Amino acid sequence: MDRTAGKKISCHAIQCHSPGWRHGGILIVATLCTACTLLFASEARAQCTARDVLQNQLKLKKAPPADRPQLLIKSAVDVPMWKKITIGTFANFFALSNAMDAVGCGIGNSAGEILARPTFTLSVTKTNVELLAVSAAELGFQTDTASLTDIYARAKQLGFGLAAAEVGPQLRLQYFDQPIGEFLIIGMEPIRTWKGAPVILNVANGGAGLILIGQDGSADAQIPVASRFVFVRTNEAAPAEEQEAVALRDR
């Protein structure tokens, strides 16, 4: 994926330096860029369309996510890593957007808007990030819904940390085998649209293809407790055994 994305970016880089050239040089650049784009298109393989997702899942024999028991989590330390991804692989938003287009991944309107906002930033360093996926119910909520603020507060208390906004699109690009029917809310600081609405990202497979969508990131937004969040781990929480010992001591 990075190799093909690099080819398209380098093509744009050539264009940026072409205005000062003579007409002959511009024609050469145009020819090179056309060849570059064709090469990129031939090497990039759509993997996000509904057809590709279905073929991939049949090949991997991966079933839709089944209802799993909601086990109460006492500390993020005890939660195994769900998935490791890499961030810091794109120089700018345009390179990221090109990569999404190349594999056919959809981007919802609000998601696309916040990705283009100045407050959406990309890491300048290539870094591996370990992700944890948990539901609000596993964090201890027993009502039908819980506010985003309360979910974040409970997650922080247990040692989960909010992920960088870049994790959303990077996870979309690195999770082609997402089962149909799975929606993963990125635990992140909301980014505001041009009209000021706070939005967080959701990596989804609703059956019509792989997509990155936005959803209400208001503090009082009500989230079904069965919804799964993607967090990172922090070092702020003690292991569950230590928490239990402290609880017993304080009684």
C-alpha cells in the first residue's frame, strides 16, 4: 500500500515543480505523470468495496461478529492487544486521501470534513500503535446507553487512553478483513466541523463496503453500551489485582 501511494505522491511532487519549466518540459512532466498515475492504478487493488470484502471474508472464512459475553474489565493492563497498526506513513492529508481512494474505501461526509480540518494532524514519525477494543458495557455501564463523557472518564480511570485522530483512517487502511456488521468507534478527542459540530470517527463495515464515517462527538452524546471503542493503553492504571487489594484495604 505504501509503495503504490508513494508513486502517486511523487507524481504530484513533479507537478508542483513544473510551472517554471519551458513548454517542452511541461509536456514531459505531463507524460511522466500520466504514466505514473496509470502505474499506480494498475498496482493498487480495491479492497474496500462490498464485492472485495465478501470475497476476502469467504477466502478467510471469517464469520460476522457474534454476540460475545460482556465481561467486566477491571484494568486496561489485563486487556490483550486487539490489533497493532502503523501511523506516520503519510506526509499530508492528500496522500492519505489518495490511499483511501486507491483501495476503494468510502469516507462519510462528516469524516471527510474533519480529516480536511487543520486540527486533524498526522504523525511525522512512523510509529507502531497497539490498539485495544472494548465495549462500554465491559467498562461497567449497565444502562442501555451512556454519555460519551462518562465512557471516556471510565476508560481513563481503568487505564485506557484516547487514540490520535490519525488512528481512524490508518485503521481503515489496515483492517481490510473487518467482519460485516462491525462498527468501531475511535476513542479520540472530537474534531469540529466548519460549522462547529464535534465529530469522532467510526471504522465500519455495514455490508456495503468498508468505510470511515463520523458520528456525534458531543460530550452528552448517548452511545449504546454494546458499542465497541478503540483505545490505546496508558500506564496510569494498576493491574486488577492491585486495584482489588486497594479496594479491600479501603473498606
